[in-house]
Amino acid sequence: MSAFTLKIIACISMVIDHAGAHLFPEAVWMRYVGRLAFPIYAFLIAEGYRHTKDVKKYLLRLFIFALVSEIPYDLLGEDCLFNWGAQNVFFTLFSGLLMLYLMDWTNSLILKAFTFLSFMWIAEYCHFTYRYPGIYMIFAFDFFRELPFLRDLNIIAANVRLFTAKIQAAGSLAIIPLSFYNGKRGPSWKYFFYAFYPCHLLIIYLVKKYAGV
């Protein structure tokens, strides 16, 4: 299973989750299916960091789409253009990637630990989607990349223990498609996947607002 296939699975899971949350709140099963998305994205960030040719451009793309996505994210979540009480998932992914990049700048375990804890605090304080557990998952996917058993154990523990919402435990099942990852990139639809996030949020918002759902 290539990175492309994993992205497709994550996108489908994400759409089901957001449609369930905003259009069909009684269909709880949709929220469970949606728990697969973020662990897959966290894995792809860690994997992308180790294979990208230019991490700075990678960071810039994530940051730009974090800014672009904030308007549809706030429209869907709060029906307003800007809400500083919650930030979209691109900020989490950007911060996780930046954390990995900065941690590799030093050989000091103390500085590495400080960087790791600082980014978890930033994610929590700034109300990034998935907050500090999201940052932890990105770290775990990278730190245990050569130890699949410990990697999966940490991801299961993060999904089961670190989130207040018990539904997030279903995110542990993401280790199943990830176990079939073959290390190949697959077709490159780079900007499609970046644009998919804000576009699907905007579509769901318009359906919710104007279709009387």
C-alpha cells in the first residue's frame, strides 16, 4: 500500500467524520470511522520528513494551507470567519514537522526533550486540532520508525489514553492500513491533497447552511 493509497483512505475517513459531525450527528458510526484519519496523516508527516528533498518548502506548504484552511474551518465549526479558540489540523501537522526538524538540529537530549515538550505545550495552548496528543503521535511515528511494534504500541496508547473523548480509541485501528505500507510514494497528487482539506470543509459548511441539513 503506497503513501497515495493511505492519503485516499485518510481523506475518505475525514469526509465521513466531518459529514457525521455536522450533517448527520445521530450517525455516531461515522465519527468512529473518522478516527482513522489523523493517525494516518501523522504517519505521513513523519514519513514525509524522512523522504522530502526540501523540508523548508514542505513546512511552507503546510503553513500556507493552515492559513487558507482556517476560514472554512471556523465557518464550519463556529459559523464565523475567525475564531482563535480552535485551529485547524494543518497547524498540528505543521508544528509536528517543525518539531522533528528542530529536534534533528541538536545532539543534546536535553534540547531535544525541551523542543518536544515545547511543541506539545504550544499545540495545547493554541488549541490546535488533536492538541498535544497529535504532536505526540507525529513524534512517535518518527522516533519508533525502525521499531514497528513499539511504534504501534505508542499509537494505540496515545489514542486510548491521551484523549478525553473515548471515541478516539478507534484511531488505534489506523495501525492496520499502516501495516500494509510498502514504502512507495505512488502517484503524486500533492496539491490535490493539500487543497482537499479546506475545500471539503467549505462544501460541508455550504450544505449545512443552505440545504437545511
